[in-house]
Amino acid sequence: AASLGELDPDIAAAVGAELRRQQTTLEMIASENFAPAAVMEAQGSVLTNKYAEGYPGRRYYGGCEHVDVVERLAVDRVKALFGAEAANVQPHSGAQANAAAMAALLEPGDTILGLDLAHGGHLTHGMRLNFSGRLYNVVPYHVHKSDMRIDMDEVEQLALAHRPKMIVAGWSAYPQQLDFAAFRRIADEVGAYLLVDMAHFAGLVAAGLHPSPVPYADVVTTTTHKTLGGPRGGVILSRKEYAKKINSAVFPGQQGGPLEHVIAAKAVAFKIAASEDFRERQQRTLAGARALAGRLLADDVSESGATVLTGGTDVHLVLVDLRNSRLDGQQAEDRLHSIGITVNRNAVPFDPRPPMVSSGLRIGTPALATRGFGVGEFREVADIIARTLTAEELDEAEAALLRDRVTKLAEAFPLYPQLTKETA
Ligand code: PLP
């Protein structure tokens, strides 16, 4: 019956320190968000104790009557949220969802097309060391050098030349919407499956602020913790005809017992994502990203050599192009970290610097929108970022002024106040 603090003060101290880090800094990693207390309550519940291999009504363990209720609710809610015919809510993560979706429809050795990792794709879309690159014959497609947008002509040429069994559309670092209809047309031309990985923009789709891939794709995978704002995890949506194969690829194909506590938390997140408040939050997310792009396109930033990839954003993130800047990605990430803003450096397409250093920054607005930021606050953050990236040398006096501005914003939007009391 001992509390975490009593039983394991080392872990409790690290958790407390992480809470304070989240509260006192500005989180702008594009793939992160703050799960609401109700989501964390579900995830921290007794459901963590339950084995439930199988699916609702067809389990390999007794005592599943309550977790069946939970999993059915999660499935029904996510189907309704995205208008999908079938859903599997068991994948432990986005990578697991992609592994299972591919295993359901492909054989090892089959050819797939995916966006090159160096051009914004995800590891699971065919990176050499990933399961996807090891199991399948990967043909990467790219963005166009002139406008940094996905080169659909190349996608079509590669599809015609290589006759892939699957085309993967989706990204981890790309600031524009995809042309799902064009991907569908090309997939149909060569008889390929179309898998859309909407992990990054699922929250925008749920809110109706981004085109939905569901009417176009055979399979849609997503994570639940990015713009969707739920617990860490994955989901596979599909047409009914693939549901059986996909269920079997998840369990027993890829996983054992499902994490029913996480599935409960996913169900809560889907309920929230259907609300008007959620839609309003996604609107602020988009407005914030546009404000950030606008500020980073101003003259003082251009003169420093930094610019915005594709000249703007249609989604929840901005990619800063530092190829002509004195600062590399690592230095820019470190500077922002030193004043309390967390982002990640990112390779940009055609990056002359090595991946560990890179020439880009990926900056996202979902977490701060969840915290309550509106466009006014995002303009202030954008100005802080612009000044940090353009300063000749960020001396201590200047860093202290910028850090003060960050602290004021963080203090104006308290995060998890209830948890502060509990860990005090
Ligand atoms: N798909 C895309 C497009 C992603 O960006 C990510 C995560 O960054 C994933 C899948 C994998 O998700 P996870 O980290 O939950 O395995």
C-alpha cells in the first residue's frame, strides 16, 4: 500500500522533475501533446492487471466482461470519429500499427513505395534498419527540390516502373496536406494497396480541419498521442474486407495481450476528440503554426539565412530550413532549449549537414494549444523563437530576457495544477 514516493523515491523524484519540466518550459515537439487528466486516470487504472488476448466476445482468458465493454467503446468511437468501416485499437504504438497493417496485406519481399526518411517519411515507411526496410523491397519517393513538396510525378513514375503492392502516404516531418485522391489514382493504376499513416495529423482530421484519408485509403494507421492528444498508442482503421486479416495480424501475428488500460484511455481520447472544445483547440493549433511560419518568414529571419520549408504550413508544424544559416540544427535546438523552448532538430531534404547535426528544426503547436495558447500567445512565442535564432551570439543577458518571456507564458497557462499538489 506504499505510495510511489515511499516505495521508490528515485523514480518518484524523476517523475516529479519531469512534471516541473513540462510545467515550466514550452513544449513544441510536433509529435507531443499533454494527455488530459481523465486519459491518465484511465491509463493508471486497474485495467493494467487484466489479460485479454483475443477480441471482445472472443477472448482466450476469463473475466473479460468489463474490458470487453471498454474495447467495444473504443472501437465504436474511433469508427464514428473517422467514419471508418472497421477499427483495431490494440496496436501498442504507431510502429506496431504499421507493422501489423503491412503484415496483413503484404508478403516479405513485396515492393512498397514510401516517402524517404530524409524527406520527411517515418522509419516504418521503409528505413533500411527498420522492420519495413528489412522485410520489404522499398522504393523511396521524394519531395521536389524546387518547392519541397511531394513530387507526385515521381510517385507515379516509380509506381509504373516498380509495380508496388502497397503505396504508403504519410509523414513525420512535412508541413503540407497530401493529395489523397492523387495517391489513390496512382495506386489504382498499378493495383497497389494505399496505406495512409495519419499519425501526425489525425487530430486535425478528427476536427474536420484537414481532408480525411479514410474515403481514399484501404488502410489508415495512426498514433493516438500526437495531435489526437490521447495516451501513447496506435490504431488501424480499414475497409471491412480487410478487418479479419488485420485483426489476425495484430493478434496473434504481432502482439500478445492488449493493453486494456491504454485502450480505455484511447476511448476517453476519442470521446474528447468528438467535442466542440477539441475542434476549437485544433483551430488554435493551426492558427499558431501559421503565426509561427509568418514570423519566421519576416526579413530579420531571412537575413540570418533561416527560412520556412515550403514557404508556410497547412498543418500543426513548421519546418525551419537552416541550410543557409550560421546555426546548424543542433545549435538551434540547443539555443532554444537554453531559454526553455523544447523542439527537435530535423534533417531537411537535400541536407548538406550530417543527420546528427542536420539543417532543420521541426516546431509544433499541438501541446501549447492544449495548454490554452491562442494566436496572441503563439505570436509572442514566435517572436521569442525568431530572436533566439537570429541573435549573433546569444549572450547571458539576452538569454535571460528571452527566458523571462518564456516563463511568463508558462506561468499564465498552468499545466496539471492538481498533480503539483499531489507531488508537493
Ligand atoms: N507514423 C508516423 C507518421 C510517425 O510520425 C510516428 C512517430 O513518430 C509513428 C508512425 C510511430 O509511432 P510510435 O512512436 O508510437 O511507434
